[in-house]
Amino acid sequence: MESISEAIFFYVLQAMLIFARGQFYRTISNKSSLFRYLFSTTTTNNSNSFDSFNLNEAEEVYFNPNLIKKIIIQEEEEKWEGHFRIFRHIDSDVSSFVNKILLALRNEPRLVFKFFKWASVKKSLTIEDYCIVAHILFYSRMYSDTYNVLKELVTLRGVVGKNGDVVHVVDVLDVLWSARTICSFAGGNGYGVFDALFSALIELGLLKEANECFLRMTRGFSVLPKARSCNYLLHRMTKLGDKKLSLKLFDDMNELGIVANVYTYNIMIGYLCKDGDLNVAKRLFMQMKDRGIEPDIVTYNSLIDGIGKHGVLEDMVTLYDEMKESKCCRPDVVTYNTLINCFCRCGRMEVAFEYLNEMKKSGLKPNVVTYSIFVDVFAKEGMLRGAIKFFVDMRRVGLAPNEFTYTSLIDAHFKVGKVDEALKLVKEMVEVGVKLNVVTYATLVDGLCNEGKIKEAEEVFRVMLKDGIVPNLEVYTALIHGYIKSKRLVDALIIMEQMKENNIRPDALLYGIVLWSFCSDDKFEEAKALFDKMKGLGIEGNYVVYTILADAYFKAGKSVEAQTLLSEMQERGISPTVVTYSALIDGLCRLGFVEEAMHHFHSMPKMGLQPNVVVYTALIHGFCRNKCLEAAEKMFNEMLDKGICPDKIVYTSLIDGNLKQGNIEDALDLRRRMIESGLELDLHAYTALICGLSKNGEVPRARIFFDEMIEKGVKPDEVVFSCLIRKYQEIGNLEEVLALQNQMIKRGLTIVKG
């Protein structure tokens, strides 16, 4: 009752003021219906009771800032309806009424916000209402509330303008500009609200609208957003990979005088390095230094990583030295990890170890990433012993391997045929709480398929789906590749159809694998039809597809067709890569065209391509197969001089070649060097040793290596058993013959007659 009495008191006071102006009786006579409505103690849903007066009348009598302020302060919100029930009867005209209440209370921002929140629930407010509130709150330094009001505004659906029309979110800027004049405050220009709107659009992911907002603010109203907000938009644009708009925004900032800082340059340089545009990245690096902006650790690390990943190791080291000499920053763990990673990927392991030692001397401790890099590179090079060493070392110093570390080591075991050990690692991974990710599953499927364990790979695929991991292109590619290697082309094609159903688009590489399957079965017509279908789907043949097809033609003895295909590739503007030359050289060597292979080898530098380990391996393997051991050893020494580490195939080829020419000690010396370099002997290497020694009459030595391979978990096949059995038969050792045959039976191997 007290609150109602106070309300009546203020209404009477208002009337007395009117009376003082000589207008009291006229007002009462004209607006008696309004007074009856406002002072009524009952609420009616009949809008007709309000028809006898209009908004101007309501404003003149009812609108009193002090009264409204008192209501908002003293009354509970659920009672406001009784005082403000006028809202239920006013539609489009409510805009003017709410505006005036907001403006009347602008010196009481918390009351404004309280009333605004209540009114927004009771009635659809206009853009102008939101903009007025935003200006009032921002001027009062209620920045968080301002931000939330603007975010709410731009995400509303069906926000109406003055004429009831739906307004696009970017049009809010125009209304915000108009509201700035209405809400003019002494000592403030109201520009900060525009930056708040700009930031809100960015945070909500409305980057197109944010860009339009930027242009209209700067070009239309000459309002400059803060550099921090522009940096935020730059960051979001680069994350989306929008290079064109990112560069334009950066240029606009410079043109408009929005001062770029080190964070601005870091965003652009980091993005450009990842995008591969090193020239522009370097230009911006020089520009920032010319403007007196000192590069920080992030700047240097981004450039070092970008340059290193493009193989320009000298420039990378030069930049690293510059960084060390600068006073602004010192190399950190990320810097050293980047250097180590780049040198490892380029086969410069000795330099990588130098930086590891330098890192430790500088007082920095290698982290999980450091150890994982070494585990991964040793794994990829087939150096299982080295991979295991770093894996053990990292746990010894208290670092827990992550999913990347485990996946690399699992892959390393698969590469040397140690399936059981790989699966033990998977079990350990689960036991210690490291979740298998899609890369781990892809490694498992690929590793099992490469070992011919298709059923196990299918089971892993099912478990993956059960665990809610969505297969990616790599998983499907591994499974399809496995089916094709197992001569199950139909199953491979079924999986390809499943991919389409799951909206995963096969790429050129996957098509190339299936094409290879057709070609290896001499189904060249089917291969051509699939190639045409691929192009019909808009998937252009790249160097991978052409290389696979050419390689298949070479293996089928169709060298003319293969070289024609490679010529077509160049005519289409697809430049041959090191991989292409590897296939070409390997194919020619397989067919005995060693001289032609050497011709292409010497032409690589003219194309700007440097032969890698794969190219040297193809040549050395080809020379050995064609009994050109001297040329093979020359290539071997050349690759060592260039700092290229020979792989298992190179050592195996040379061991096999030397044994075929009776060079037993040279072959054993190569085995020793192979082990010292960190490479594990696989089935092929043991086969070359055991069969080669057996044929040279060195059966006891051959038997030693046979026992060694079993001890190391490398399973002998029919070829290895047959070599030993045949030699034992020749020397009349039937006891060993029977023992070996029994082993074959236990292993499920077929005894080769003869």
C-alpha cells in the first residue's frame, strides 16, 4: 500500500505542477480516461480501455524520470508490470516511450540496464533501444555489459527497425551512429561502442559482417577500430585460410593509420609461412624492423619453421644466428624443436643432434615434442633401435609419451614386421590412458594391411567406429590399399562407395591406388575408364596418379606407354617431382634399361630437383639386380658424401649383390655398417644373407643368421627355409632337413619340393 501511495503522491505532484501553469482543469477534462487507467488497482486485458487517449497524452502525464527511477529502485520486478502495463497496449509507438525512459535515466546506467533487461522480455525492442543502452553502458565503463548487449542484438532474429522492417545486422552500425548523437555525453565521442560492435561480430564468427563493419566504420564514419580488434579479425581470417582478405585488411590498417604492432606482424608472418608464401613473409619481417618494431620469439620461430620446412636450411640457420645476436629474445624449446625437426626431415641427423646438445647446454630441457620428433624420424627411417632408445629415455626423465609418440613407435614396429610388439604398444597405450586417435587407427590399419592381416585390420576398423572415431581419408586409403594388395578389388570398390555415403571424397592418390590395381592385373582398359571417371568428377590427375600409372606400366613391361604417360603429364603442365623420377628410374632399372635410367638421373638437377634416398635406392637396387656392382657401390659412396643416409633396401641390395659375386666379407661388413647406422635387418635382409651365404657354401654362418632372425622376432618364409633345406640336402645332413621341415609345418608354411 505504501508504494501505491507514493505513486499517487507523484501523480498528484505532477498534476499540481500542471495546475500551476494554468492547465490543470483542461488536462483533467481531456485526459480523465488516462488517469482512470493509470490509477486503476485492477488489471484488465481489454485494450479498449486505453483507446480514449494517445501516446502523447501518456507521455505528458505519466512520463516522469523521478517516478520511474523510484519504481525501479524500490519495487520488485514482478510489480513493475502494474506500473508499466502501458507496454501491453502500445505496439510500434513503444519505441519512443522506451527511448525516453532510457535517455531520462542515462545518468543511472545500472538502472538503465535493469529496465532494459526487464523491457526486452516484455516487448520486442528496436535496434535503437539496444544502441542507446550500448552507448549509455559504454560511457559508464560497463564494457562487459555493453559487449553482451551488442552480441545479443546482432544474434537476434527478426529485430525490427522504426518501420517494422527486418534489419540486417550490419545495418546496426547506422543506427548506432544516430544513437551516438542522441546520447551525446560531455567529454566523449562515443566511438568506443563501434569498436565493441566490431569485436562482437568477430567473436560471433560473423567475419563477413565484421569486414563490412570495418569498411563502413573507416570509410563511412571515419571511425578507426582499435589495433587489438583488427588483430582479432586478422587472426580469425587467417585461421579460415582467407589469404586475400587477410592481406587486404593488413594493407587497409596501414593505409588508415591503425598502428600495427608485433602481434599484427606475428599473425601475418605465421600465416604466410604456413601457407608457403615465404617471400611476402620475409618482406613483412623486414618491414616491421624498418618501422622500429622488434621481432619477438614468436616472429623468429614462425620464420625459422617456415623456411626450414621448405628445405632452405642455410637461410634457417642464418635467421637463428640473427635471433641469438638480437637483444630482444633468446631461442626457446620451440626454436630448438623446430631446428631439430627440420634437420631430421632433411636427413641431417648429425646436425639435429648438435642442436639437441646445444639446447641442453643452454639450460633448456627437451620436452615431449623433442623426444617425439626423434622417435618419429627414427621410426620413419626404419631405425627401430634408435626410436626405442628415445622412447625409453623420455620416460626415464619423467616425460609421458603422448599419442603422437606411441603412434610413431607403433609404426616403427610395423615397418620391421614386428606386429606383436606393435600391438603390445597399443595395449600399453590404452592402459596408461592415452586415447587412440584417428592417426593411430590409420597406422594400425595400414600396418596390419601391409602384413597381409586384413581380417585384423577390418576388426580394428570396426572397433574404431564403435569408439566413435570417424574414419578419415587416410584410414579408408589404408584399408583399400590392403584389399588391393590382397587381390580383393571388389571389396576395395565397396569401401570407396561407403566413403561417398559418408561424404568423404576420394582423392587422386586413392584413385591412383585403384588404378594401379587394374594395371597390375593387366586391366588397362578398366584403368583408363576409371581414370576418365576420376577426371569427370573434377579430380584432375596429379603427379601422383601419373607416377602410379607410369610405374604400373613399367612393371608390366610397357616402357613405351609409361614414358608416353609421363610426357603427357608434362604437356599438361604437371611438373615431375622427385617421386616421379624415382618411379621412372626404378621402372627403367627393373626392365634393364640402366643407361637410360642414369640419363634421367643426371637430368634431375637441370629440373631443379635433387636426387633423394629413394632415387639412389632405385639406382643401386637396379645396378645390383643387373650385376653392375661397381656402379652400385659408386652410387652408394656418392650418397654418403652428400649426407644422405642409405636405407634398408640399399644395404640389402648391396649385401645381395656382393654375395652373388662371392664377396662374403664385404657383404658382412655392410651388415655391420647397417646395424651401426641404427637400421634393423628385416626379412629381405636376412633372406639375402642366408641364401647368399648358403650358395657360397657358408652354411654354418647362414644358420647363425637364421637363428638370429628368429630370436629377433623376424619370421622366416618359404624362401629362407628352402635355401637352408636345399644346402643341408646337398651336404647330406638329413637331421637338419627334417628339423627345418617340421618348423615349416608348425609355422603353416608349404614345403617347397626340389
